Amino acid sequence: FRDFRILWASTVFYSLSTGMEQVAVGWLVFDLTGSPFMVGVAAAARMAPFFFLGILSGAIADWLERRTLLWFSTLGGILVSSVMAAMLISGATHVWAVIGLVAASGCVFAFVLTTRQAYTIDIVGPQHSLNGLSLGAMAMQIGGVVGAILSGALIHVVGPGWQYAAIGIAYGVSAAVILGASKTDQVDLPSREPVLANLAGYLHLICSNRILLILMMLASITEVFGFTHMTLLPVFAKEVL
């Protein structure tokens, strides 16, 4: 699947940016405030859009052409990281402005993640969807690991402002690469429902499908109790290590 190879490469560069952001946000906020609580607030601002926009992003991804939506969402990441870079390089830094931009980045990521998964199935089809989604998750992890290491090195050498400029460049490469893939006509959809009707359908599905509801609850419990320690890793790194 040529288009999947293109999507996979685009995903690596996108996750390179998000991996860098994840390290940069916690370190930057703790450096500005010295407050572990504010580090938690910043992490919450980054993750809250996934909760509030998750279903909405799915409805919009069903309504719009997915490659185009993915491209414009990635441009949103470029915009947010460019504003952050300009603010940090100029020295006009305020913690609440940083948190606001972090929340905007989370909104972009919520749309990209949903659309990327749907576009993967468009490309490979239901028969290969499990393999496609697994390889996509692998691309996210590869980029995340490399991005995290690169972020620490860049912050140490050139500072967080120029590091955010590098994030914007990686987003730009991801957007450029995805243009090489084909558009999909989403032939499996008999019609494009209005967004509100689609949202109502999602809620009906959650209420009527007990297994799906249980899976969502289990995923929520795992996220809340299994990964929250990651929020305070920058504090641990700076104060203990």
C-alpha cells in the first residue's frame, strides 16, 4: 500500500514533534514556576481536548475528506509551535500563555489522532485494519522516543524557544509528506451525515453497546491510574536527578 507507506512516514515526523512537545512542556512550565502543581495543570490542558473533542473529531472526520482534514490539522500544529517559538525566543513568556498554547496543541492532536486512524482504515481496508493500526501505533512510538531524546538535547544546547522552532519544522515535514498520498472518497459511507446527527449516533452506540462502554471505562481507568506519574517526571528529573 503506497499510500500507507506515505502515511506511516508522515506519522513518524508528526510523533517526532509530539514527543518533543511532551518533554518541553513539563520542563518549561516547571522552569518558569517551580511548581509541580502547575506542571500538572499544563499536562491537564494538553490532555483535556482528547476528552472533550474526541467524539466531535470523529464526527468531523466522517464528514470531511480525511487526507485534507489531516493536512489542515497538521498546519494547526505548525501555527501553534511557531507562536510558542516566537514567544519564547523574544522573552515574552507567561505561564498562562504557555498553557493556553499547550491546550491549543492538544486540540490539534485530538483531531489528528482520530483522523489518522480513520484514514489508515480507508487506505488498507477492513481486512488489514489491525495490521495498519498496529504499524501506525509503532510509528507514533518510534517518533515519540526519538523526539523525546532530541528535545532534551535541543533544550540543553539552544534553549526551549529554538526547540519549538524544530517542532514546527517536523510538523511541516509531516504535512508535506502527507500530500503525496491519495485522497479517499470514503466509499464505505453511504452518505455523509450532518455532524450533530453523527454525534447523536455515537452516543446511541455507546449506550446500546455494553462491550464498547466497558472498554471505554477500562481505557479511562488505565489512563487515569496508569500514566499520571508521567506528568511529574520533569519535576523528578530536575529535583532528584
